[in-house]
Amino acid sequence: MELLKERIRKDGKVRGTDVLKVDSFLNHQMDIELFEEIGKEFARRFEDEKITKILTIEASGIGIACIAARYFHVPVVFAKKNQTKNIAGDVYTSKVESFTHGRVYDIIVSKDYLGPDDKVLIIDDFLANGAALMGLSQLVKDAGATLVGCGIVIEKGFQPGGKMLRDKGVRVESLAIVDAMSEENGVTFRD
């Protein structure tokens, strides 16, 4: 998605060789017009699927998932990182190690919102090591639902997550795949 790549080149900030800060438009301050184009692109790429739910993880994926859901006309379910009083009853849970935060979370989804009749599209902002997507995939499996695929805004192609998921037979559609990045040279994308 060329529009996204241009925005990353213009406003993304590389820290070291593995951190790409896009918080000015993607995951802190959100550019809703860009999100609309991202949602349209996910809808185009998954148009032949009969998706019934979009699943994401709190917090950065929620905005993107909500805009994308408008094009699929389905609800968004987000996995919470903490058990709260609002989640009562039976839940699906999985463990996820956060690349960004450097810690392990228990992610939780109420069994009321994910079940065997669902065809699920997972949407997230980044794919690096694949831990979040593996955890979300496990929730889908535990629910007996069907995982249609994963829609990723930015994939770090030089990290193992994308290959690992694809090797497991998961359909991964990434809108921008970063092959390399450095503070000196910026970001190089895969075509």
C-alpha cells in the first residue's frame, strides 16, 4: 500500500535497527483518514471471505480494527490484557510476550463473544516476532472458530513472525513489509 509506505517514510522514526515509531499517525495519535484507506485495503484483500468477527489485542490495534470493521459490517472483539470485573464468566485465555513492552501478558476474551460459528479476521498494527498473533490465533482455536487470516498494517520482514505464521499455514496480508531499517538510511520496503 503505497500511501502507507509514503507516510512511514515521511513521519516514521527509526530507533536503532528494530524500532519503528509511527505513533504520530498510527498507534498514539491516529490519522483516521489513513485508517479509512487501511480499512478499505483489508476489505479488498479479504473480500471473498465470510468474516463474522474481527479480533485484535488491546490497545494499538483497536482503532484500526474498528475502522476496518465498518467495511466488513461485523463487530470487533479485542483481547484484554488484564482480567477485570467487567469480564465475568467463562473466558478464553492465552499468554503473549510483548516485543514493545518486554513482558508477558495473559490475554482474555469472553466466551460470549467468540464461538464455533465465527470466521475470524485478526487485525493488528505490527507484526514482529509473531507472539501477539500466535496468542490471538490460540484464542480462535480454543473457541472452535475459523481463522480466516491476519491483516497487518506494518510487518517487520526481517523478524521471524511473518515467516513463522505463514509456515503454519496462516494467511497473512501485510500492507507494508519492512525489509530493513536504520537511523542512517531510514526504512527499506519489500515490494
